[in-house]
Amino acid sequence: MVQAIDRLRLIHSERQKTVCILCNIPLDIPVDGLVTWRQLIGDNRLAQALETCEEKGWNALPFAASELTRLFPALWETRKAAEHWTAKNPPEANRNIIRVWGVLNAYRAPRQTRWSKALVRHGAEAHVALAKVLGVPTEDIRIR
């Protein structure tokens, strides 16, 4: 395995390369990060929610627990379940699925007391996209 990784020419390359070693055998190479299998593959509910957004023509995915429960009842049956999921899987801009689909924004809708995160598709206007998904007028959405 070490020889195969050496053949990737990681040191003198013009572009940065990422190597994922999927085994439990210790190798004599420096490791930048160690994650569990569950952390690596993640929970597929985010992918399913984004798929639903595609089907419905939405350009935003709000991460507020109440909105996840309202918009995706099959994925998050209760508000508490959505809260636990977002605590275990915080939306981070460096996750591949998020980086490819859109940009994280902080928003606040009229009925919310705290700021929440939302994923807004690249190129979409955040106010308009969130207003459509949440069913409120565009001017009522505050973006930070």
C-alpha cells in the first residue's frame, strides 16, 4: 500500500491530491486525519433532501429543525429528530455534497427567533430561493 501511494507522486505535483486509505492496517506514513467509516460516508438523509429539492424545483435547503420536519417528514419525523441530526451532522462548507450543490447562508424568517443555516444553490438569489421554499414573501427573509 505504501508503494502504491508513493506512485501517486504527491510531493512534487502541481495540484493538491487527496488520498483516502480505507483499511485498519497501520502504515508507516504521516496521516492528516482519521475518521470512522460512518463519518466518511455520512448520513444519506442530506442527499435525499437535496434530491427532493431537485424534484420540487427548490434552490434552497433550510437546516432549521422545524423546517426540516415540515418539508421532509419522511426523513425527519419530529423536530427533536431533526435537531439531533443537525447536531451530529452540522452543515459544513467543506463537505463535498454541500460544496458542489451550493453555498451556506445564515437566514432568519419571520417566525424564527434565531438565525439558521440554509444551503442555497450556486447562482440562485438567497432571498428568492428561501422565500419560495418557506412560503413567505421575499422581503421577510433576512440574510446575514
